[in-house]
Amino acid sequence: MVVELYLDLLSQPCRSVYIFAKKNNIPFEFKHVELLKGEHLSEEFYKVNLLRKVHALKDGNFTLAESIAILLYLSRKFNTPDHWYPSDVQKRARVDEYLSWQHTAIRAQGCNFYRTKVLMPLLVGKPFPAERLERAVEDLKSTMKQFEEKFLQDKPFIVGNEISLADLVAIVELMQVTGWDVFEGRPKLTEWRHRVEEAIGKELFREAHEVMLNGWLALPEEQGLPPTPKP
Amino acid sequence: MGLELYLDLLSQPCRAVYIFAKKNRIPFEFKHVELFKGQQFTEEFKKVNMLKKVPALKDGPFLLAESTAILLYLSRKYNTPDHWYPSDIEARARVDEYLSWHHTNIRANAPKTMWIKVLIPLLTGQSLPPEKLQEVMEGLATSLKQFEEKFLQDKPFIVGSEISLADLVAIVELMQPVAVGCDVFEDRPKLAEWRNRVEEAVGEELFQQAHELILNIKELSNIQVDPRLKEQLTPVLLKMLK
């Protein structure tokens, strides 16, 4: 029986799992759980993940939530190339460090921004409160600064010379807020993004992000759309 | 030069690191970074952790932040007993799953009790209305419900029959509300039993030692709080006051 991955590509952690599995040719069955249709709240899905959240993994009788746990499980079970989660103790610690920090930093601020800028207008049909958006932007900017100063610095990737789980988890979060063009005016970050895209493969990267990027285009015109996000 | 751990035992993640190192007899130098005195803002400490947070590790030239990363690093470098981070791929995944979920659930809610009962009065001289604490306790109750239903269930520990990093990280966080008089174990017998097992597995003496400072937090109620800390905490405070 093949691994089942319960995903909705609107969600950042789902994309990291999807990209990782595809990139490493891990055979899996894509089980689409449509968030906007509330499918994550169904009784059926509850059996897969008590936390009622996508991403989730089912490997025979073994079910697993939390994208970090899923990524690490897949890397071990399918023996993926070392650079994803280096066996060197110090390099591995650097990946762990990023994966831990990001929960309450890039992920938190990114989600907050996305909720305020995109989800709310989309779901509620009301304009986003400008003051809240401004605060979300400020919080995000300050997190981005820490990202560049502490985690990226002058290195090609977060850990050493090759892409790791840290870069993957970071890029999917940053793509969620791309409508604000988080990469504009940040040349180092932009270069890092291109390296990560290339390491993943442009085709796979685009495929994974298509659904979410189309969400930006679905915003009602009256909201004063940002410039069309670059795919 | 030996291992240095930069800690303040008022902080939950610091306690997890401290207990883990002590329990596993990992030799280290305890570098006290007093949070209330703003020592995390010194130039000297910034060189250790530019995020200006504890816990932090310094192992020769190697610097590391984030308690999860530190715990995993120590477990690997010092080859700690398997049960802390089991080599079995599924058991290990369960620890990872808890450590991940913890950040935005138990760790997001439990500290707020400390905010309301100690920090906000200390920093602003004001008390919050009881509804605020009620709100926080409800948020924490939701997390605890998920904790019991998804992570603990009917097992002795979160993963299998022995203590792991998951239990350690959870327990230190839940001691924070206990320390300020919000006993989350009262009326939750399964959780209370789990706590007793964890304390025993850690060792009562070490557990008490690690928690001495926080359990006597009321003694800090007259402390002068460093202005830089006030400045750093003000935005968080304002969010809480709404």
C-alpha cells in the first residue's frame, strides 16, 4: 500500500510536503482535502488527523500530522539525499534551528498577512482593515529582517551549499505572501529564491504554487489589488 | 573550551534544556542570562544569539538557538538513551509531531497565564479584569483537550512507555501556569498522573531544582524590570490588553 498524503495546495505546509515527495520521486496517493469546502472538518478526515488539519500522512495504519514531522519521516523512510537533512550534527542542528524558529516567525507573520490581505476579503467579501494590514506588514518585515540576518546571511542556502528542508519550508511560506512582493527591494532574498526554485525544479515549483497564486487573482477589484503576482 | 548553555530557569524552554543536560550528565557551564535584568540585550550575549533569546548553546565556535534544536543536538552529540528521541522511525515521528504542534498550541497559550498574573502587573502596575484570565484559560483548555485526546490518549507517555523529549518539552511549559496559581492538573486526573510519571522519570530532585525559581515567582514581584525588556514586551502586552 502506498503512502497517502492528505493535502490542499493552498496551504504552505502542504506544498512543502508535496514538493518534497515529488522531487524525491516518493510514490504517494494525493488525497485532496479542500479547505475552502471545509473537507478537513469531515468525520472521515478526523480519522486521519484528529487535529482536523491538512497536511496529514497515512502510511498503512500509521497516521501522522504536522508537516515538519511528515517531512522528516519521509526523508528517513525513503532515504532521501543527505543535503535535505544533513547527517553532519552541526548542519542538522542548523536545519532544526530554522524549522523550530519559523513556526512563530515567518509562518505566523506570513499566515497573518495572508489572512488579512487575501482570505478575509475572499471569504467575507469585506475590505481588509488597512490598520491591521499595516501592522501585519510591519511584523512580517521585521521577521524577514531576522531571516536575512540570522538564517540566510551571505550563504547560498540556509545551511551550506545545497537546498535543505529549511529552505523548502521557508520558500513555501514566503510564496504565500508574494502578493506584497516580499522579494522586492531584497536582492539577496531574491537570489536565494531563484536558487531554491532551481534546486527544486521550475516546473514542479510552478505546479505546486499554481492554486495558491490563482487565489490572489480572485481578489475583488475594489480591494485595490497589488501588482499581479509573478508566478 | 567546554559546552556553554545560556539559560534563565524562569523560561520554560531553558528548563527543558537544563533538565535534559543534567539528567544525562552532560557536562556544561551554566551561563546565567537574567531576563528581568535585560541581560539578553547585552552586546556580549548578542554575539551568542543574535535573536536575543534564551536558551542558547555555545560549543566551541558553534552557536545554536532554539530549544528544540539544542535538545536534538545534545541528544546526538552525547548519544543519550534512545527513549528520548527513539530511533524507531514511527516513534521518532511522534516526537517530531508533538514538538512541532507544541509551538503554536501549548506554548502559545500556557505562558499567557504568567503574563496576566505576574508580568502585566509588574510592567504596567495594572491588573487585568478577570475575564481576560478566563479567556486565556479557555484557550489553554482547548490545547489541553487536544493534548489529552491526540497526544497522550491512554498511554503512559506521549510516545510509548518511556519519557521522551516530547514529554519534557510539554511538562516545563505546563508548570508555568501552575507557578502562578492556575493549576491545570487539578480536575484533569489523567494529565496529573502523566505529570507524576514525568516527574519521576526526570527525578524529583532535579525537577524541583529546575522549577525552584519559577515556583517562587511571587518573590520577584518587587523586582525592577530592565527598560529594554519593557520595550521589547510592550507590543505583546498591548495585544494582550485588547
